[in-house]
Amino acid sequence: AEAAWHHDVRVLPLPPGAFARTTSGKLRRRRMRERYLAGDFAERERRWHLAATSRPRPSTSDPAPPATSTDPHPVSAPPSSGPLSRRRVEQVVRAVWARVLDRPADTIAADDRFLAIGGSSLTAMEVLAGLEDALGTTFDPADLRDCPTVAALTDRILAGPSATRTAPLGSPVPPAPDDRSGATPLAVIGMACRFPGADDPDEFWRGLVDGVDAVRPVPEHRWTPQDGRPRWGSFLDDPMQLDADFFGLSDEEARLTDPHARLFLEIGYEALERAGYAGPRRQGRRVGVFAAVGESAYPELLAATGAVTGPSALVGNLRNLVAARLSQTLDLVGPAIAVDTACSSALVALHLAARSLATGECDIAVVGGVNLNLTETAYRLLDAAEALSPTGRCRAFDADADGFVPGEGGAALVLCRPDDAYAAGDRVLALVAGTAVGNDGRSLSLLAPNPQRQWEVIARAYADAGLDPAVVSYVEAHGTGTGLGDPVETRSLAAAFPPRPDGTPRWLGSVKTNLGHLLNTAGMPSLLKVVLALRHRQLPPSLHHVRPSTRYDLDAAGFTVLTEARPWTAPGPLVAGVNAFGFGGTNAHAVLREAPPRKPVPPPDGTGAHLVTLTARSAAALRRSALDLAGHLRARGDLDVADVVASAGTARDDAPYRLALVADDSGLADRLAA
């Protein structure tokens, strides 16, 4: 347990003949696991562990006095004045350990190591929270790692606050060396996505508002769980599809290219097209690409088909080329950077893009990522870490939260400097007011979060934006629904955000309740959700929240989980925060706010006729483009036809198949569909 920072680690002695081995003498681990799960060793396990748990433990210090309360492990608050004696502090520490570990206090010796007697990174956070409540001081997660026994932790507490943390939770954060307080925000001018049941942002928004849960059992055509256990997730219908010819790839090159890279190529191009910069308008501008990337199981699938050789197999499966592939395809000369900081990768990519735009390194930035679960490998690894929900739902901040569910999908945003957007007549969907990135440093373990460091990153993001966190009316949480993540995130939120000035709750939600956890790409659906909510001035619900968790108090922190769609209002401009915390401790926060109203443009004199030009790489694609544009015009009668025609004519580079026609406002859709 101490080596793994994992609870319920037990040793079961077996006679030598009980071990299944191969003919060469190697241990057959899978067979041993199957026998264990089948109950072959149940009687031996019962005898050994019943004896171990019933055996009293000697104590090397005075035992705590008998409890007079009905609580078997009462923990009382310290007196209002005067220092606590060592004996009393040790009693408090032991009582908190006993309550969290669910064992008698007199079985915990002063020199017992927390992890060796059943503790874990999860229960360690409960210990620290219990000590904070009992002693009225704050602790750093590293305290229990550095002081793993009752005696050592008592010494640390008696040494005073300066020994337990460098700054109390809630104190001002020193500005980072590159602090750009009040810096100019960045404009979001385009976006595209592929999520289960949603092939574009409009479909994604409708699903969010309607409370659609995209999670389902693993489709039979994808993969079959090896152990027969149910597996859940949100899955794209066919992530392997790609118009290879459109992107200049042969069929064989496309087959050997990781679907993550294929889908990013498609989504990144579409986002630029929606922003108006996939065609000639991008010429003369430095366009950067910042891609969140992660592990892929596609090499497993390729290997299963036989020997794979040649440069295409190498180039097509290097994660560091995901961003560069889009740059090479469209001749984009800004930075092309692949980012992997685990679950915070997408927001870190946004942070790097913001810095690149602010320094003039690029003029336009594409930020995106894709996550696919092509095999069961990731599930098995996450299951071993006890991160997955056995009930197949992400219940963020709920009393029944039991883990997360993996999800699939991808998205991309296009950003630029606001002055450039307004000068070019681009539509500004939202503003990224500030971003910040940091790391947990030394926490309980490499994978255990640190609320102090999370809070510091949040605070720096608002310093970067030049905004008071009090103006935030909604936070899109990391919200994994795990027993460790949600309580720690709640502590960091409570420290970072003061109560709202008008006394109303600050709304909280997690898109993971709709789509599951997209791992390295998890920040992308969060960002799109907030951009769309700002555009519509409406907040969609967070699903599967029935009973608030009793392990922390969201109400006391000023937060309320949003369980129904509602209008989004605030005394001033709408402002939201987005959290992302990664395995390994890299944390990120982004501040988004609504864009100012667009200045009205005088309509042109008269309606007149319009020249529409479309281009594509095949006759069928050209026909599809014409029908899509006709449908768009019919669905959006509020659009200025002249603007639509101008955008369509510059959306793409010229291709071999072209269409040109003339029509007035009322007849354009019919001409396109004819």
C-alpha cells in the first residue's frame, strides 16, 4: 500500500504448488487473477485477513481517553485560547486517522505509517480536511507525505503554521514572472467539433440544453471486453472515416495514419473554414496550431493486421506530428505544437496559443484535440487505478459519485487578437480574458491533486485577465466525479472564489456528465460549452446530480450545481471560468467572457443580385456544398445574404470543380438546391 499509495492492498500467502506456471516456469498472472476472482482462495483469504484485522496493535504512546460520545472516533475543536499540549494534539491526530480509516484509535501506534495501515491518497485528503476542521489551521497535501506517522504529524503541527505551509489557503498569490495583468483578451472567431451525436457546434448545443447523455455500452463493432465486464463510454459512430483525397493523402497513407491525426486534420480545417481562414484570407498571416495529444491504441490495431513497415506507418503515428500535419497540409507557418499534460492538455494548449498571439508569434491560432478509445487498453489501466465508474455514469459532485466514464470526440477553436478580428469584420463568438498554468509540486503522490496549487493557478488566471474572481457567475469544473478529484476541486474553488456580491449562488457544471471524460482532450468540450453558453446567454444542465455529496459543502463555498437549463444573467458582462487538472499535477484555468455587441452595419442599398462561387475537389462534393449552403440559408433567415455569399466565395482554396450562379436574396437557396 505504501509503495502504491493505494488503499486495500493485501498480501495473501500461498503454498508454492498453488501458483500456475508456464512450461518454462514463468508465472501465469492472468490465470492466477482468474482463480482469485473465481473464489479459489476465498477461504484462505478469510482466515488470514480475519486474524490480521482482529489482532490488537500495541501503542507506543498514551492511548486516547475513552470517548463519551456516540461517535466512535470523536474529534473536538481546540480551545479558543492557549496552546495545545502535545498529548492533546496527538489525540486529535489519532482520532482523525481512526475515523477516516474506520478502525479503533487504540490500534494506531504513534509510529505506524499511514499508508502501511490502510491509508491511500484518497483517505489522506480526508485526514487533512478533518485536521483542518479540528485544529482550525490549513495543511499542505505534502504534510502527510513528509510526516506519515501520528508522531511526525504531531511534531509538524506543534512547529506552527510556518512549518506546515508557505502561505495560508486564500492568501494573495505573488504574480508570476510573466504576469500580464489586464492584458488584451483574445477573440474566439471559429469552432468545430465531432462529439457523439453532434457533428457541429449547433448540434452539440442542442444536446447540452436538452440534457442528452451520450454514454452507452461499448458498441459491438468497436471491441469486446476481455473479461466480460460491462464497459461504458461515449463513442463516435465511425472515427476511421476521412476524405483522404481532399487532404492530399493516398488511401494507404490514410489507413496507416492514426485516426486521432485524421480527425484533428478534419476538425482543424473545418474550424478555420468556419472562421473564414481556410481559403485565401489566411495568406500573409502566421497561423499557429496547438494540439492536445495523448496515448493512442492505433499501433495495437495496426500490429494486429500484420507487419507494418514504411515511412507512412511511422509518420502517421507520431503524436508530435498531429499539429504539424495540419500546418503542412494548409501551408501554415506559425508554431505547430503538440501538448501532452494529461487531462489538462487542451487548456495548456490554449494557454500557449494565448501567449503566442500576445507576443505576435502568430496572428491566428488553432487550438484543439481528439480523443478516441480504439481498444480496451485504456479502460484496463484506468480500471486498475480505480478511476472508472462501475455504474457507467459520471456523477460530478454527487453523493453517489463513483468515478468517471471515458468519452470520445474532438474539437477546435480559432483565435486571434480582437483588434484584428474587428478590423477584418470577423464574428467574435467570445473572449478569452486570461489563462494560467502551474503544477502541484510535491503532493501526496504523483497522481494526487493539491488544492493549494490548483487555487493558485485559478488566482493567477484572474490576475492575467485583470478581473476580480467575484464577477464570475459560472464555473465549468474539471468535475470528474471521482472520490478524490471532486473534494479537492471543491476546496480549491472555495478558496479561489469569494461569495458573489449580490448573494446569489455561483453556478457549477461539468460536461463530463454528458460526454464522459475525454482525457487529454477533456478541456475542448468544456471550452465549447462555455463559448456556446455565452453566445446564447443560457446555461445548460449538469446531469446525474441528485444528492449533494456530504464529504464537502458546496453551498458553504457559494456554489450550486446546475441541474436545469436556465437563462444566464449577471449584473455586468457574463464571465466564466474553466478548470482542467491533469495527472502529474499540471493545472490550468481559463477565463472567458462574452464578446461586446457587434456594431450594426448599415444594410446595402437595395437587394440586387448576388454572384455565388463554390469550389470542391469532386462533382459530388460540389453538389453537397451547394445543398448544405441552401439548407443553411433556409434555416437562418436572419443572415445577410451578401455576407453569406462573400464568406462562401473565400472559404476555401480553389479546387478543380467550381460553381458560379447569380440570384437575388429570395431565390438564392432555390437556385443552389436545383
